[in-house]
Amino acid sequence: MMEIIVCNKSMDRIFNMESKDPKIVAAVSHWSYRFVSNGIHLSDFNDVANSVSVWDDWCPAWEEKGRMHAELAEKSISSDFLLSAGAHYNTAAVCCHFGKFLFVHDEEVMKKTHKLAVEYHRKSLKLQNPMAERVTIDWDGLEMIGNLRKPSNILNPPIVIMVMGLDSAKEEMETNERVFLDRGMATLSFDGPGQGESEYTSIICPEYEKPVTAVIDFIEKRDDLDSSRIGVWGVSLGGYYAPRAAAFDDRIKACISLTGPFNWNNIFDLIPELTKDAFMKRSNTKNEKEAREFASRMDLSNCASNIKCPLYIVGGGLDRVVPPDESKLLAEAAKGEVTYNMIEDATHVANNRIYKYRTQTADWMSAKLK
């Protein structure tokens, strides 16, 4: 019996940005590399970028892509191809995440797509290797949800706490977690205040050492993790949160900061409109004056000198979200051992040059936690 599989043929097209909503243009120009480096297929990105013309259509278009990948997952399950199903569900989750990640003007639509992202990701982590344990960590009355993944056949591994940014969430982390898991380290990606599953019930927290301290307290209560070997990793705004946590909690033995701001006020006027909208929404500020006052709390200048653990900093010379001078300020202010990887041809989070930092930071963290 012959099985015939029919695939729709579509050529990757050159983006035509004429007559498109400026927010679509901004999303394509700022985040295309991030989407692809974190699990979106280039053809899917091209499809959405070319098919939507107004921002209101962005989130529904990505939800549709997510549903398509979820259908592939379900077909794989029916054939008992569980690893493939896990990969398809992960892609579905990332599609839905990138639909909702900056879609703050329509919370009803954003929540609907976000719910699917969480659902698909939970399904993926039950099928992939290693699987994840969904954990709940209490901080100041907020239940922070995280995914704890442990490398196979390693007792009491060291652990890397994965700190999200302004618009990232744990559902985006598979490709970032993988390099640590492959090197024998556990990962705990969690949605802190104002992030991911917590963003509807709390606002972002400039004093991010407080939720990270709660995460470390949680780790110390586990008998399957080595709480004497804890690292912290932060991406974008998480690249501010992570070194801030390291400045206040000496239980952190190594810290990675990926193109984070040193002082949010330094860059407030430079950030893209979509990012500014998300910042105001997730800080619950009503206007730019309130947002600036809130941003003034996000400053490492008074605490970076307290960072004593080894620190790995990545900067992007072409970064249009967080200018490269911000990472340089952190490198100069920290008093401990600093590895400063300024990638001159890199954009924000160096997502266009992941081969110049992703495995290198994982190797560095592995060495420091040993």
C-alpha cells in the first residue's frame, strides 16, 4: 500500500513592506532573527510577514500557524512517533508565544493565544527528552510557574536559572535550555512577576533579586539538585535582572547577561514603539511620565560593583533595542571576573550570530559550575 503525502509548495518570498502597518514592519525588522533562532521555521516567518498587513492580524496569524503544527503533533502521536510529536508541539507553542508576545493592545486575543502556547508547551515537555516538571514557586503571594528540566542519568546536577525578559516567557526557551542540558546542567525557566503566566496578575519587578531569591530558596529544598552550584542566565531585560540578582545573592556562582540594559532610563527614548507599549502595559503605567519614573528603578549603577561571581556579558554592536554601550557599562562596573563578548556584527541578543555566543556561554557556565 502506498501512502501519498502532499505538501503545499510555497517559495520564500522577499518581504514587501509597502503599505504595511508600521508595527508589522518593526516586528519583522527587529525580531526575525530571534524567531528563527528560538524555534520558528523561516518559511513560517516569511508566510506571516508577507500575509499580514495590519497589527490586529499578527496574533491570529501566528495562532493559526501554531494550530497547524499542533495537528502535525497529533498525527505523530497517532503513529506513536512521540519524539516527533514533542518537537511539533514545541514549534506550535513558540508560534503562539510570538503571536502574543507584544500584542498588548488586545488582551482578550493575547490571553487566548497565550493559553494555547502554554498548553502546547506542556504537551511538548511530556514527550521530549529530557521531560520537564512544572513547578510552582511562591514569592510575595505570587505563584510563579516554572519548568524544571534535569539532564538524564546525572544525580544532583548543577542548575541554571533562566530569567526571562520583557516579552519572553518560558515557552520560548527550548533552544536556550538545550545547550545547558546537553552539558549536564539542569535548567529552571520561570515566569517571574509581569512575565508569561504571571503577567495578568502582577507587574514587572525592577528589584528582581527578590523573586530570584525565592527561586534559589526553592532549589535548596530539593534533594535532586546541587544547590551549591547555581548559575543564572538572563536575556534582554533579563540581562539586567540576572546580574542584579547576582549582586544581592552570593549563592549564585556564575551569571550570564545577554544584551541587557544597564540603566533602562538610558535607553527609554530609543526602544521600539512595540517594546515601549509592552513596558507600559507590564509595568501598569498610564503614560510616559509614569513609565520613566518606573524605569528609573531599573538601574545597576548602585549595585553592579557588588557582583563578585564570574560574569559573562554578551553585547551586540548592531543592537537597536539595547545599545551596545549598556553592556560595556556593566562590564566596567562589575568587580569580579568578567568575560565580555562584544559581537560587533550582532543585533539584539545576538540572535543573528548565535554561533558566536550560545555554545560558548554554555561551555563557560559548565566550567564555572564544576
